Amino acid sequence: MKLIAFRKRDPHMRFQLTPTNLVAYSLLGLAAVVSFALPDSLTPSGVSASPATAKANTIRLPGTVWDFKKGHADFPGVNGSGHHAGNLAFTLDASDRPEFTGAGYKVGAQWYDKNSNPIPPHLFGDPNAIKLASASAPSIDKDAFFDTWDSGKGAYNAITNKGAAPSLTTGATMPTITLPNIGGSTGVASYKLICTLNANLHCSSFSTEQSTILSISGHRTIVCDGDFVTGKLTQILILPNSSLKLYVGGQLKINQTSQVNMNTWVPSRCRIYCTSDKTVEINQSNQVCAQIIAPKATMHLAQNDHFYGTFVGNSMDLDQSTGFHHDGAGLYDICNNQVKDTKGSSSGAAKGAITAKATFAQWYADTMGTNLSGRHTIDLVDNGSGVYEYLDDAFYPIDGLLFGNEGQKHNNYFTYSIRTTFTYNACGGQFFEFQGTDDAWLFINGDLAMDLGGIVPGTQQHVEMDRMNLTDGQMYTFDFFYAQRQSGMAIFRMRTNLPLVGDTSVAAVSAGFD
């Protein structure tokens, strides 16, 4: 156990108040610097584990707890009963804390994945929706085709495999793209004639000459720091048992009469990630079958071009006689498993009993006169199947401590955060699951992954890492935030198979006032 204190370091004290905080503590009758011993961990229900001697089958996660007095604007959470979502920004702020926006709603019915696990509403996979960052509708010429098809039924066909126009979500939050680490750049990559790519490639730019046939053999990744340009009449073929992930830092430009992945009619076998704001240009009589993610860029189909698949990006511009054919059955996760979610419902705008952005900003930050903070560690124990659990139906880690119980049986009003890391194993079935009585949010790599706002008796949520647009073998941050805002129940049940690594640098107590 790492012992941290302030002013005077005492190996027997895990928590100390600082002289500069004495004014705030005077209401408690404290006249001098005193110390308390915070419990390292509670014993999970049905699990026996010694906090002092974490075993090999235990993941120890240190975190910070902030205590609030009854009467704070958000504690208790009056009128916050039920599950509320959408009230936080989709990314952490510059201080790695969640940010309240107040644009949320009360959940009427939960969203579910195909395995009947409740999932975050914002991660719902709607096969018929196109997400665009721009608040404006795309530009679609009157002679352009804008429809749907089902890749599960084979090739697009205007008679037997064609559907109505897809729905559009404008002003949508875009995913974050993380580049894979596949080694240093080998410089300019240029291909001609008939050739095969049978190894991963990191290049400064990529081009093909006219009439090139490039075959992709195996599951390949290309990272192109600059432009990716095909010459006239180029064909990029995805061979059986193969796929392509392409990351483009410059402009993606598919030139005249070229074809990309048109031999498979399976868009998920060609995933293209564009990180710049340069236009995705598909220019004159081309055919492309792919899934394109371009958060800052606009897709432009110029003339007689046809795109088959899915697009997530800034906007779209469909010129004369072009065709955008959205794959209504082509929503797949990174492991090519088809996503079949069940849509939930909302019951109107609601803030989840959070007063304002300013009051929420106090939840996970030392605020003189408003909260007191300390260290608390939980131990997740392997249940024998590789799933680590912390199961507590009476989660009161600071009873009698900090501001004290204020005349109640327990110290009920507090927040708790854990920052840790893990390495992503693509298609390894990695997940995180939480069930609790009050607010809980999870951010992966700074992006919102779990959204359980409100005073929520028993609500559960399940997050699959394969949905988070991560890169195999990369390390990511894991930021968990919890709040206890009621006096009736304190359920805290956490389950995961992620290889979490605790961050022992978490401050022990109100460091901002030392």
C-alpha cells in the first residue's frame, strides 16, 4: 500500500487535512490538523479479499473520493429519479474531467444489443442512419441516387436489392480516430501493373499508376501520412479471408473509372479512416465498396460515381448522376460481427437533477468550502472465468469521515473517480459493465463510453470495447466517474475482463489546497 500525506509524512496515516483547509473544516469542530485512516477497500458481496495483500487474481484500483455536505445544490438529487442520458459532453475537458451540457433526456426504455445487454443510447447502431457532423443537410443533386441496399443479400440491384433513402442525423458527434503503431514510414509507396500487398504498410504518400490491379492478401493495415491517390482504371481487390484498414492523413482521391473492393460487395472488409479535413474525392465513373469514417471531411461524388457502404463524416456532396447506396445491413463492429441493436426511447428533456454546469464542475475537483477529498481503493477479484468483479450493495467508503454522516446512518453524498489504463485486444470480447444506484459514466480514451446519469436504482449498462473504434494492441485511458446522491441505497457493482492497471499517482487529499 502506497501511503500519501501532506505537510508531515506519517507512514501510519493515509489521510491528512492541511492547515489551509482549516477554515472549511471549522464547522466540524476541528481546531488543528488531524488525520483519518480511510479504508483501502470494501469487501465485495460474496468475495473475500484482503485489501492489504492483493493477490494475483485481484486488480487493485486506487481512486479519489470527494465528500459533499447535504444541502449542496446537487446533493441529494431531488427530482433526479430514473435513468438520464445525454447530459455530458462526449469528450473529457482539458483537465480530464467530465463536462455538463444539460442537453439530456430521461430514458423511457433502454437500448439493447443483440445479446440483450443494455447499452449506452449514443452507441446505438442504427443501420439506416447516416451521421454527419455538419448541422446542414448534404447537397444532393436531383439526378443523384440516394438509397439503401442490404449487403447480406449480395450485390446492389435496382430491382431486387434496393431500399428507400436512408435517414440523416446532422450535428452528430464524431468518433475519435487513433492511428495504429505499425512501425516507421518507408516513404513514398507507388504501385503499377499487377501486384499484391501482403504486409502492413506505413508510407508518406500512396499512389497507383493507370490500370494497376492491387490485391490485398491477409488482414492488412495501411497508414498513409499524406495523400492516397489511385490512377485511372485502378482496381483494389480484397482477396478471400482478407481485409483492409486504410488510414489517410491527407486527401483520399479515387480517380477516373477505378474500383475499390467491388469484388466482394462487403463494405466492412474495406474500412477507410480519414483524419484530415480534405475532401474525400471520388471523381468520375468510379465504384467504391467501403466503410468510410472521416470526422472532418466531406465526401464528394463528382460524376457517375457510385459508393456502396456506410459513411460517417462532416457532410456529403452528391453531384449529377452519382449514387450513394447506404448499406442498411452493413453495420458491423471491428470484428465483422453484424450489429443488431434494439432501439430504446426517451421521455423528454431532463437534467437528471444536476443544477448547472458550475455545480457539476465541483463534483470531481477540489473545491474549498464545498468538498473534501481522500483516497479510496477497490479490489476487483477474478470470479474464476477471467471476469473481475467488485460487487457491493452497501457502498459507503467514507462513513464517519471527512464531513461525517451529518446525523444519518451513512455518509451518503459523495463522488468517486478512478483513472487507469488497459491494452486493447481486438475481437477478444473485452467489456465493462456497471450497475449502480446513482450517476456513473465511463470514458475510454477521453470518449464517452457509458452514460448512466440520474438517481438510478438498479440500472445496468454494458460496453463492448470492439464498439469504441480502438486499435489492436494500443494502450488506452479508462476514466470512471461515480456519484452517490441519495440516502436509501448505495449499490456499486462493477464487472470487466479488461486488463486494468491502477494509477498510483492519484492525489490522496485536496492537493489543490496544500
